[in-house]
Amino acid sequence: MVDLSLSRRPVVDVQNVSLHFQQVEAVRNVSFNVPRQSIFGLVGSDGAGKSSVLRLIAGMINPNQGVIYIDGLNAASSRRKIKHFIGYMPQRFGLYQDLTVEENMDFFMDVFGVPRAERKKRKEKYLGFSNLLPFTDRLAGNLSGGMKQKLGLACVLVHEPGLLILDEPTNGVDPVSRHEFWDILDAMKQAGMTLLISTAYLDEGEKCDQLALMHAGVILEQNSPAVIRGNAPSLEAAIVARIKDVDQELAHDTFSL
């Protein structure tokens, strides 16, 4: 029998999380949840706190207040249990430029402890998925920007995580490679994975099931792209207008003191 409570439970549940570095509040009382088998996007201006939120969820840093649950487990106290449930690809993913595509895959399978019997199948699966099988002998440093990002994704996927966290993975990548990258992400979702992604491209935001709009360390809104867009001509126009309104309110409050 299927456990319906498990299927309804969000994969990520962020509750009243704050993070500060000395006098700087990077994240302020942020709460949101990510439904299972969905693509959830974080969008917002540079410096909004998106990367900090993803690092908190990935367990790279601990919040100053609040709690994060990953698949029902406390991320801070159950870090070892959830380690292999998460795949995290930061903005500057650590590919080894002087290793070939295949050697990079082998290295990350070593890191994640992928069983020897599984390695050939997973290598073929994820390099094939990323259209990199013809380039297994090419040095990573000689790949195009889009191919490097797809190799980074393949390396993160080798241990087959339940939650994939991607921090602006297509930043600076050409439009064709961006489209191919999102085709891969959609296929991963269809296969049962949950994806949490930050993006600077609002056309990519349209591809997400849910969006959280961040600005100045807070979540302004969480909803579907269509609801956030509302009657605006585009998602970008709606988000730019919302951020301008918030900035004007902050300025008004500051000068009214």
C-alpha cells in the first residue's frame, strides 16, 4: 500500500530561517516548502539571498535561527542521514579541468561511493542523457560552457539523489545549451526527482511548477509562475514591478523616520 502521508510531505520544508554574517542579514525569516517530484525555482535580484538559502538547504552552512527539514529529517541534526539524498551543484562547480569527462565521472563516483557493479550503467545513463558519450576522452577544460555544465550535472547525478539543488546552473550558457539543460531537468522530474533551482533567467522561471520571489533576504511571494505573473505582460515585468514597489516602500519608510 502507498503511504499517502509520505507522498504529501514536502521534500524541503524551510521554517522561519535566518542567516547573518556579522552585521549583514543575508536571509531573514524565510519559510517555504518544496513539493515532491516538482521543479521549484528561486528568483530575484542579485544579492537577494538565493545562494545562501540553497547552501543552507544543502547543509553547507547552518542557520542562525529556524529549522530546515529534508524528507522529514532535521537537516542540522540528521546531516549524515540526508547526505546521499541531496545532490548539490553550486555556481562554480568543481570539475577537474585536467581530467577527461570520463575521469571526472569516475572521481565523483569514488566520492559518492557508487558500487563498482553500478558504475558502467550509471556512466552510460548520465553521460548519454547529457549527450556527452562521444566526448568521454576530452579534457573537461576543453569543453564549451554548456558542455561543462552538463558534465557537472552528470557528476552530481551519479549517486542518484532524491533532491537536486542547482544554483544558477545555466548562467552564461548559450540559449541552445540552456534549452537542452532544461530538457534534462524536466526528464529528471518525470523520473521522480525533486529539483530546487535558482535562476537569473525568468524564461526559465516559467518552466518551474512553483516560484519563490526573493528580495533583500526575504521571500516576497511563493506561488505558480502564472499567479505571480498575474495580468502583467510577462513574468519578468511582474517581478520587476514587484521589486520596484518594495524598494519604494523601503525608501519611503526610511525617509519617514
